[in-house]
Amino acid sequence: MAAQYDLLIVGAGPGGLAAAVAARALHLRVVVLDAGPRPGGQLLANDTPILDCPGLDVATGSELADRLRQHLERLGGHVRVHAPVERIDGDGGTVELAGERLVGTAIVLATGAAPAASVCPARRTSRVAACHRRPDGSVRRSRASRWS
Ligand SMILES: Cc1cc2nc3c(=O)[nH]c(=O)nc-3n(C[C@H](O)[C@H](O)[C@H](O)COP(=O)(O)OP(=O)(O)OC[C@H]3O[C@@H](n4cnc5c(N)ncnc54)[C@H](O)[C@@H]3O)c2cc1C
């Protein structure tokens, strides 16, 4: 029989972890599923101090990720890592991962973002320009300015 939860959260970046902390504070049965080896999402790629979270004083994104995980664990929640979700049925409230099906009253998608290639061709230049992708897919470059 499929495991039953109040809340299934897909993605253990700061969005998914924050949702899980809030859910556990309400005593909901919650599980967070992440494809990666460690909770944190994009935070794990940030080696610099986090300066824009009031009340937090952490040296790296990785440290913030550990704090979020610890907060969740103190509230009795946990993250399942190496758990890539392959299929979601929002109407049925199910998610599927390798050989397993979980059922939840609600599902939170917190799958974040992944790096993408720049829309500008890479080239060495002393000029700097901003590039924007228009809705029709074409690329607009703003006027270049020169470093001096
Ligand atoms: C180098 C760097 C520096 C940054 N600095 C700042 C900063 O100073 N201030 C700031 O506000 N923001 C900063 N950001 C941006 C910030 O990290 C992101 O906005 C934030 O991490 C987004 O959180 P998220 O939870 O929505 O998604 P993410 O952090 O992208 O996490 C998504 C998670 O979902 C998982 N996932 C995806 N698909 C699946 C699937 N099918 N099954 C299971 N799991 C899945 C991924 O493995 C990942 O762990 C920075 C980002 C980077 C890369």
C-alpha cells in the first residue's frame, strides 16, 4: 500500500525546506523528496555570506542549507535524498519515484531552477551588454558600455 502523507514536497531547496518547516510546525505529516545527494538546492552553489536574510548570520549557502535541514529535523520532519520524482498526478495526489508511489492530501512543487546557457554567444570583449530573451524567443541586447 502507498505511504500516506498530508503534504508531499518535491524539492529540498530553501523553498521546499521552508514549506516543510511550516508544515511540521502545524504537525502535518510531511515528506520532502529531492533528487540530489543533499538538501539545499541552489544554496549549495553559493560560497559567499548570505547578506539578505534578516536575522540570519551565515557564512555560506551551504551553512544555511544545514540550518534549514536541522530546523526541519528538530520538528520531526526529514528529507529523502536521491529521490528523483518521475511522475506527479495532482488530481490523485500521488507522486512516483523509482518503484514507489506516495499519496498526499496536497503536493508542493518546489523544484526551483537549473543553470542554463547564456543567451549571448560567449566572446572575450571589453564591452558589457545585457541580453534579454523576448517571449517570441528572439534575443535583444541592450547598448554596450565600455569598462574604463
Ligand atoms: C551562486 C548562487 C548565489 C545565490 N545567491 C543568492 C543570494 O545571495 N540571495 C538570494 O536571495 N538568492 C540567491 N541565489 C538564488 C537562490 O539560491 C534561489 O533563488 C533559491 O535557491 C531557489 O530556491 P528553491 O527552493 O525555489 O529552488 P532550488 O534551490 O533550485 O531547489 C530545487 C530543488 O529541487 C530538486 N528537484 C528538482 N527536480 C526534482 C525532481 N524531479 N525530483 C526531486 N527533486 C527535484 C533539486 O534537486 C533542488 O534541490 C543564489 C543562487 C546561486 C546559484
